[in-house]
Amino acid sequence: MNNRYLLTFERAFIVLGIIFFTNSLPPGIFPRSFISLLRYFIWFGSTLFICLRWQTTWAVAKRGKLVWIVTGLSVLSALWSANPAYTKIVVREVLQMSSFGLYFASRFKLREQLSLLAVALGIAAFLSALLAIAIPAMGIARGKFSGAWIGVYNHKNSLGKYMSLSVIIFCLLVAEKQFRAKKIYQFWIWSGLLLSLGLVILSTSKTGLAVSVVSLALLYSYRLYQKQGNKRRLYLEISILLSLLAFIVIASSWGMLITSLDRDITLTGRTDIWGVAIPELLNNNPLLGFGRGAFWAPGSHLAEVAGAAVGNKYIPPHAHNGYIDLALEIGLVGLLCFVSSFLLVFKDAITRSFVSRTAKDLWPVVLLSWLTLYNFTESSLMHQTNVFWPLYISAALCAKPTGRVIKLRRLPQQPEHQSLV
């Protein structure tokens, strides 16, 4: 096959995969058989492309040893699961997400990754707006959240979450000078940014809006550091001071702050769930957890106990906290491995962003910051099939600067057109 056509196919494959992993194909419109077929097509395709380029893939995969330990623990958790039959079914989700993330990281550079993510999330944003306008009964929530836009997703918070991620991706593309040359790119990027931001607001997701605002502030700060050269240390120290000050203010005014956001002090029952889930973990199997998906499995007594702390007959689908959910699945050992991996990747991402003057090299550090914020009140790491674990794998494998980049770091300035591999 001609390399040009193969590359076009691979890009289309990635866009389709991202749309699938962001759950942008609602079962109400697409039959479940089609979604199931697509799941295995993406899994098979990712594995096939990995095998075809196994040498390059292996070289990239070796950069994230701790990531693969976390992945391995999740797969092996079927051995000690509280519900082994269910865990054996859902471990395939980890394999699907991991193979897609590895293929994404080994095949495309950061600028291409951003472009493909923007295309996929831009399509999801357009379809969400179209569905809400054309078929309000499907695109706008009814009942408790009446009037909130849900688009192609099953909940307003899902729309807010994915559009929040879309906002920071389009903002990075706005900052990329490569896309300022042609007006068609300017129109597409600004349209995607404004549409994504509008959908965050229309979803009425307070978490999505808050994380979007904080992420944009962080992106501006990172971009500022990136341009400052030798002055960045001073700005970094000032920002750390301001961050500590903000943390102190938030900590001392927690109750008032939550109330002002029209939320209760339990974060809509989240802390009640945490108050049950954490002791259950510590009292039963703190080191290795309950196994992949076992705590919240259908018919789980543990999920019923956690839900009873919030309300009668309420059964939560997850802990509404990515870190707690990870610990419930693979224990404190798995959580420690993930945190260690995260800190190492964050260090590499910071280094990469400051040795470059291009905005695309800020993507790993911005993504990690976004994941950190969102996983305090939502489960956006390894819960079920999602796009966040593939993106984390991609960031973990692409964040570390190469030897050439480390050498460039010693130079007083780096030309804008330098590309980091």
C-alpha cells in the first residue's frame, strides 16, 4: 500500500478510536452490535500496527516501565478479585486502552497527536450541538438536570468533561504558530475552541467549568515560563507562592466555597462514598485491592453499602475519584506505582516544555495537570473504557526529552522552529 494512503488510513483510524474511547457513539443512535464490532476492530487494528512496527514500538514502550506495571497489575487482578468472573471480562478494557495508547504514542509525534485529538473532539462537539438542537429529547437532559445539554453522551458531566479536555487542546493549537499561517486553520481552531467552551457552559457541569478555567490559567502560566528564558525560575517561584496562598484560602473557606457553588459540603455525596470505600479497602485487601471492576460490579454488596451512605436504593457506578477507584482495583501497591509513574512523567513533561519554545511541547504537562484536577471528583483514569488511560500512556511515553533535546537545554535560546522528537 502507498505510504501516503496508509498514513491517511492510520489517521482516520486514530480519530475513530478516540471517538470510540470518548464514548461519543451513543447506543440510542448506534446499535450495540456495531459498537461491539468497532471495539474489536480498534483493538485488533492497534495490535496489528504495533506488531508491524515492533522495533519502534518496543523502543518507545521501554520508556514507561511503571506504567506497564500498573497495567499488568490491573490485568492480573483477576487472580485475587472479589468477583473473578466479572474481572476476567473487564480486563479486556485495559488491554484495549493500553494497546491503543501504545500505538498512538509510537506512531505519531506530539503535534500530530494534538491535531488528531482536536479533529476527534471537534467532531464530538459538532455532533453534540447538532443533536441538542435537532433532537432536544436526546441531546438535552430531562428530569433532575432538565435543560442541561448532554449532546451525544449519557450525562451532562460527561459532556462537560470531554469538552473541557477539548478546550485545552484547541487552546494549545491556537498557541501553535504553525496553524496561524492559513486562515482555514484559524477558522477551524477558533470555531472548535468556542464551540467546546460553549458546550462546557451549556452542560452546566460546574466541575467541567472550574477545571477548564484552572487549566487555561495553568496553560497560560506554563506558556509564560516557556517564553521567559532565564527569568522563568523567578516566575515559577512567584507562582508557587501564589498557588500555596490559593490553597490556604480554599482550605480555610472550604464549606463557604462549596456552598457558593450551590454544592453541599459532601460534594453531592462523594465524601460519603469515600467514607465507606476507603475503610473497606483498608480492612480487607489494602495491598492489592478488590480486583478490576469488582467493587462496583453489578450486584456488588460493596457498591450497595457505599450507595446506602448517600441515599436509599442508590448504587454509585464508581467512587467519583480516580485515585480511590484505582486503589480499590489494584490496592495501595498499584496506587503507589501509579503515583511514582505520574511524578516521574510530570518531571519529564516540565523539562520538555521548558527546553522548547513551541506550544505543542506543553501538551504532556497540561494533560497531566488536567488529569490531576479532574480525578479528585470524577473517575477519569482506568474506570471502564475511556480515553484518559490511553492519553496517559501516550504522555508517559512521549514526555521524556531525547538526548538531543537535553543538549539543547544548555543553550541560552532555542529557535522557535526546533522540533522535539
